Amino acid sequence: METLNTILKLAAGVGLFLFAMYLVEESLKNLSGRSFKLFLQRITKNNIGAVIGGTIVTGVLQSSSMVSLMVLAFVGAGVFTMKNAMAIILGANLGTTLASWLVATLGFKTNIEVIAYPAVCLGGFLLILLGTRKNIKYISYFLLGFGLMFIGLSFMKTAMEAQVQYFDFSQYASMPLIVFLLIGFLITLIVQSSSVTMALTLSALNAGAIGFPMAAAIVLGGETGTIIKILLSAIGGNASKKRVALGNLLFNIFITAIAFALLKPILLLITDVIKIKDPLIGLVTFSSLINLLAIVLFLPVLDLFTQFLERFFKNTDGNSAAFISHASITEPETALDLFRRETSYFIYNSMLFNLELFKIDTLALKKQSDYIEINEKKSFASKTSEEKYEFLKQLQGEMQAFYLKLRTKLNSEQNSELSQLISAARSSMHAVKSVKDIDSNIMDLSHSSKDIKYQFFMHHKKETENLYLKLSAFLSMEEPVNFEELEAIFNTIQNNYTTALNTFYTEVQLTIVENIDITTVINFNRELFMSNKAMLMALKDLILDEKNAQNFNEISIYKT
């Protein structure tokens, strides 16, 4: 009976620790918002920066799995290169050891109750009294998670200490270390948290149930156990996602094998050279050392490693979407970031389509390197106008379908942003359709022998080119954007429409023009005005915050 109570207490400790890690992860993920994702994107320009970024972000968020899944989504969308993705994962594995240091020092070297109970008390009160406020809610989650993590650890520690009194663990001391390696792998495979495996191992080591080499073997096995979550996420993904997942698996297996083969020398380094006598500190030092070893071994050969991975899996991506086709709504914030990029990509191609119908040079717009490689992969430039139009329609459909799935996973603030983004896509498609509808008018006016028609077209072609130069600078963030500047551009669009129409009416009175030509010019002028206005509205919804976007809507945008 006593053994059963001990096992139940140990299981309760594991459950509490897992729940606590979930609360901490959720709180930090929501409190940090997209800042960590932007930080990762800024710092990953080179391999060393990617490793540092992965270490810092995982050290703060305390979930290498979450960071790895986020990276998997971004590499599938083409935001990260495969090489940088692998570098980030190298750093993430090192960053997750911070939790081990906290558990080994605070959890076993101090009075746990002094830390845990006040945190749970304060977190509970804040959640009940002020939990309707977003920041307070997640601060409460963090406090509750922080406190419950140490309470769960306390359960595991006392359960292990009690079990040592009733059970003789010495009989297992002669077992091969590979058995403990497999135990660590299986525990992590089941609970999907290397932090839990570490906490359990520290508890067993602290109670004397296992020795230092056995504990090190268990921790080493746990290094590979979390890979199943990443492998499952990559199933059904594009070739890049599968390659990163395969690379992560091969990397973990290789490091586990190398560290296991060198286990005794590494442990001697810790105990005899570094002279760490405390087995708990020694164990977390071991965990950090093997992840540092992984960085030292893999960073110099990362280029060769990624070239090797390129041999696997064929690119079979038939989607129009560049970013969201392999995003997962189980990571809603990452999915929202990718949807934002998809919207920008959609507007970019919409602008290309319109400019090409006008036979306007698109070199300035094509300089946006973020999308050049994507369009090369999708052979966008070689498509006919009709094929490009169908591509944009397909892309809008994929965005709309993803929007409907994602909106149920977001909070009200995020949903507002998502609604603006899908509105931007609709406006952009409206701009494309309006120009496509006057394709025949463009051909008629641009090839007309009648000077009044030709000059009318050339005037609008120049105005459209100037407008799109400004809008593309906003899209690429080359120029800062504010409400007043967008309003000034709208007024310019409105004035161009009115002035061109009035000028044409005046000139028509001075020359002979067929009635059908008047209809062509008026229709062309109106549709182009509607298109330019819709494109501006798309940029407005993409760039402005919710309040300013709503204020912009109050402008008399439908004056024609």
C-alpha cells in the first residue's frame, strides 16, 4: 500500500510539473507576443546569430519543442532557410537547460515552500480578481506555473525519498547504461518534456535511487525523446519542413551516440577536472555540456549538413500560398504572423499583375528580395496574364479558408488584426479584378491612333506608375507610413480621377470623337480609379493599426 501511495504521489508530481510547464509556456508566449518571433527573424542572418537567437528565446520561453515547431512553420513558409532553422534548433536545445539549472538550484537547494506557496497564492488571487485583463491573466498563469512547478518537484522528491526506504535500488546498479538511456528516451517520449525527465532524474539522484552515470544516461536519452512531436508536425508538410525534421532527428541521434560513447570521459571532466562534487549540479552541467558539444560539432559543418538534407524529399507543393500552406493553427500566433506575410505577398503579386497589364516596368517592385525566390519557385513570371489571375484567385481562396480556421483560435485583439488582413486581401483582389476588366480598354487606348485617347491613357499610365512606386515603398517598409500620408495619396487618386474626366470632357468638345470611344474612356477612368482606391485600402489594412484603419474608413472613399 505504501508503494502504491508513493507511485501515486510521484505521478501527481509529474502531472503537476507538466501542468506548471504548460502554464509558464502559455504565459510567456502570450506576454512576449510576436516580439520573440521578430527577434528571431532579425537575428538569424547568420549561423552564430541563429544559435544565439534560439538559445535566448528558448531560455525565456522554456520550451525547445515550441521553438522548434515555430521554426518548422517558418521554414515551411520560406521565412527561414533550412540552414538557419537548424542553427536555431541547436541554440534551442541549449536554451532549454536553463530550466534544469533553476530546478537543480532552487528546487533542491532552498526551501521549496518559501518560493512556491506565495507564488501560487498571489497568482490565484490575481487570476480571480483581475483575470479579465490580458496581461494580468498571463502574469497570474506565470506565477501559478512557477509555484506549481516546484510543488510538483517537491512531490517527486519526497516520493523518491520514500521509495528508497522501501525498495533496494542497488540491484539495478550493475545494469548496462544503455538501459537507462532507453528509459530516458521512453519517459520523454511519453510526457513530451525533457524538463520533466530532468526533474524526475534529479529527484531520483537526490534520493540516492540512482548514481551519477545512470542519471546522465537517462538525461541523454531524454535529448532525443521530444523529436516525435516535431516529426508528427512535419508529416504532410512541404519538403523543407520534412528536411528540417529529418535533420533534427539525425542531429539528436548523432549527438546522443557521441555523448554516450564518451560518457565516462565527460563525467570525469565534470567531477575531476571542473571538480563539481554535487551530483545535481554535475547532472545539469552534463546536460549543458553535451548541447554545447553539439553546437561546436555541427556549426562548422552546417552548410554541408543542409546540402546533405537537400537530397531527401521532393518538392511537391502545389499550393499558391507561400507562407500559410503548411502553417498550423495549433500555433495561432505563428500562424497569424505567417498570414500577415501571406497578405503582403498577395498584395505584392497583385501590384505586379496590374503593372504588367499596363506594360509598366516592374523592376522597382521586383527588388523586394523576400518574394523574388518564392515567385521563381512558383514560376509566377512565366505565367500568362490569365494564369496569373487564376493564381491570385486560388491564393485568395486558400487565404480565406485558412482565415476561417484560424479565427476560432485567436483572442479578440488578434481576431481584429486577422480581419484587417483578410480585408486587405479582398481589397487587393478587387483592385486586380478592376484592372483585368479594362484589359481590352488598355489595349484599345494604348494602340489608338487618336491622340485624345492615346494621351489620356499615357497620362493615367504615368499616374499609376507614380502611385505604385509609393505603395510598393510602403509595402517593403522602405518608407515610414502614417495616416496623413495615406490620406494624401487617396486625395491624389480622387483628384486624378476628377481632373482627368473634366479634362477629357473639355477636349471632347473641341474634336470629333465617336460615342463608343467616350464610353471606353469613361469606363477605363472609373475602373482604374476603383482599382487604385482598392489597392490603397489594401495597404491601409495591412499597415495601419485597428483604430487608424477605422478612422481611414470614414473618409468618403466611394465618391466617384
